[in-house]
Amino acid sequence: MTLFGYRVPMMASLLVWCVLWEIVGRLDLMFILPPFSDVLAAAVDLVQLPSWQSATVTTLRAFLIGMLLAIAVGIPLGMLMGRVKIADDLLGMWVNIFSSAPLSAIVPVLMILFGFGENTIIAAVFLFAIWIIVLDTRAGVRHISPSLIEMARSYGASRPALYGKIIVWAALPEILAGIRLGLIRGVKGVVIGQLLVAIVGYGALFETFSRNFRMSQFWALTIILFAFALVVSALIERAEAKVEFYAGVR
Amino acid sequence: MRAAVVRNEAVMNEPAADAIVEVRGISKTYGGVEALRDVDLDFPRGKLTSLLGPSGCGKTTLLKIIAGLIDADRGTVAVNGKKVSAPGPERAFVFQDFALLPWATVLRNVAFGLELRGTAKEEREAIARRYVADVGLAGFEDKYPHELSGGMRQRVGLARALCVDADVLLLDEPFSAVDEQNRRKFQEDLIRLRTNQNKTFIFVTHSIEEAVYISDRIVLLSPRPGRVSRIIEPDIDRSGDPDRIHRDKHYLDTVEEIWQGLKQYVE
């Protein structure tokens, strides 16, 4: 971005909003919006609290397990749908419904199935993240040029070699994009799951802070989560950039 | 003087002296369109045979049936006397759109056939290096396909096919996605490679000039349904300067003769 002929770094716009927040906060218009500097100070205090640290461990663990399950199930499922027409006909409708359904409404049902604990959170992450991974993997597999598959067959590729040496690699740009979008949805899943269960991890903290009107801590936690989601998706984006060189020429 | 030895239908089904690929009674229908009807053909060992015809004559379908990539509705294909119905190590395919792995280097692409066979990495890379040099790509081993021109990419495809040491090379319009100058150079190289490699080539093309230029034997297919209409053996001396062939009287007469035969299929 350039402004009056000067190059302005991308983060500058964020800075503008932070300053605006600080000003509005200092005007003391609404109690829910404390000044940004208070929020930052709260964040520094927050990360030193044992309750935050244990909540982070719980949340991260549920997030990671849920994501790993979503990736481990989502990629093979997407491949199956991309390669086998019957599987696509049978599952396509459901995957599309779930990927656009308001999944928060299902979390209470998960609680009945998995109880008031970590398993429900893992299930929520899984349920939020998996569908976009399935859809993107399927699209990637569909995209593969038929002559690459013929080439593998004509040189005698076994089925595992066909998948491991051709299909996974050819679909990798789409698979990574699916994982990146899945991660962002997974962050949503972990927070919504914990909010509804309300006694674990960040959900418990959010609940405590908002009930007691500790708004600066509430915002500090929100910002930490936001930063986490951004960092994770930036990491995947870097991996995507590595395979981008062939995404256009498959 | 005759430009070419033309064998007509009466003697066509006679088995050739030493046929490496024998096609018998092949028929194939695609969703109501009859692509091939009752095709009988022999491909002599060590020769370059072209399948030539207008689009829709089923020449690529026939090549893929020989490759084992497509199943025929009826009929059989035998290679070295054995019936085949799936791809096998005695045949190697060169694709019209190259079919290279874009995430792999030239060297890995060339060695890919051997990689699928489980040849050890050092051994297959040593073999691949030799063929990379043979097709004129020495120095490009560590490049990626998107860094190469169309002509160079197809050289990678050809090196990959040579690498597996198959008896029969099946080439599906290998030069159609290559620009004109590179095509000429590539055709010359193919003539040279043929004499060194002692392999059987089956070559699909829609270019009359290309077929006459490089082939020992040209099989003309007629469209809808695809059938063998004529077999021509151009009598052209290819030992000297390749540029001379384009001005050779036999060459020009054969091209003209085939064009007169194919004209009826072109609207």
C-alpha cells in the first residue's frame, strides 16, 4: 500500500485501528470497551496466570487432536470422493450440507454424546474443520490431469504408488488450502465448544471474564486467540507458497 | 517411378515376417460412436510405424488399446507372441501433453518408470542421466518441467520411455504440443535415436509430412468407424542429411499420394 507516495507496511492499518480503539476507550463511552493499553496490560498479566496457562494447554490439546483427526479422516474421504463416483454421489450432499450448516447448533448434541469434557471439544473442532478439508481435497483430486494417471498406470504403478507418488502430490495445493481454512474453522470450533460446555479451557475463562465484567481481560483473551489463528494460517500459507510453482501447470 | 510400395487390402492381413505387436479384430465403441471396427494389424520389429488419419479415426484409441490403457470391446493384442490386456514393461508410452510430474526434477521424471519398478535410487539415476544426455538435455537434470520449453518437456517424456528399456515405444502425437522449429529438430533427433536404439516405434500423428518424414511404414486409418484403409511403406533413404529428405522426390510424391487419399474425409 502507498500513501501520499510513501510505502506503508501492511500492519500500519492495524495500528490505525489500535489508536482509534485507544481514543474511544479513553472517552469512557461504554464499559465494554476499555482503552487498548489496558487490554495490552491485561494480556501481559493474563499470560502469567496459572489458570490461563492450564486453560491454554487444555485448549491447544483439544484443538490439535481435533485437527489431526479432521485431517486424517478428511483427506482420505476427499480422495475417495474425488476418485470414486459412487462415494461422491453418496456423500457429496452430506458434506455440502455440513460445510455450510450452522454447526454451533449441533454442539449441544455432541455434549449428550461425548459428555461435559474434552471429548466434546475435540468433536467440535473435528466437526468444524473436516468438511472444508474434504471438499478441497476432492476438488484437488478432480483437478488432476487424466494423463498423469494414465502415465502412472502405463509405467506399472501399484495402487499405493499411484496415490502416494501421484495423487497426493498433484492435489497438494488444494489439500493445503483446505487444511488452512480448516484450521481457522477449527479455532472457531474449539472456542464455541468450550463456551457451550463452559467449564473447560478458554470457554471457562471467557465465561468468568464476561460474567464479572472484566472486559480488558476478555479482550486480551480474544486478541490472543485471534493472533493464534493468524499465525497458524500464515504457517500453512508458507507451505502453500512452496507448492505454488506447480499449482498452475498440472 | 513409384513413390512408395502400396499394399492394398487383399494382402494386408498377411502376417509380417517378424511382428512384435499383433492386433487382431479390435473393435471399440464409445457411447454410441464406433471408434474402431475389426482392425487387424501387424507391427514389424525394429521399425517405426505411423498411425495416420484425420481426427476421429480412432488412431489414439488404437494406440491406447495396444498400451493396455483402454480395453477393447472385441479382439486381441499380442506383444512378443503373448496376449496382453494391461500395461506391461515391454511397452512404454509417450504422452501428447507430456504427463510429467511438475513437482519433480527432470532427473526424477526420467527415472520415474524405474522408480515405480523399485530400482535402487543410485542405479536408476545413473541410467536416467544417460538418457537425459541421449535426448540432448544434459545440464538440465535438476530443472523442473515448468522451467523448460514444450520441446524440452517432450524430450523428458521420451527419455522416461527410453529409460525403462521397453521393446515397443508408443508415441501419441508427441510433437503436437511442440512449436514448429522444435518439432523439426525433434523429428531429426528421433530418426537418429531410432537407428541407435533398435526399438520398435508406434507413432500416432495427424501430420502427413511428419509421418512420411520419419516412418518406415504408414498405416492410414479411415474415420467413423476407424478401419485400416491402406498401408504405405515410403522408400526414402534417411541415412544422409535430414534436411535433404524434405526435398527428396519420393518424400514429396508420397506426401501428395497420401493427401489425395485422405482428401475425401475432409469437409
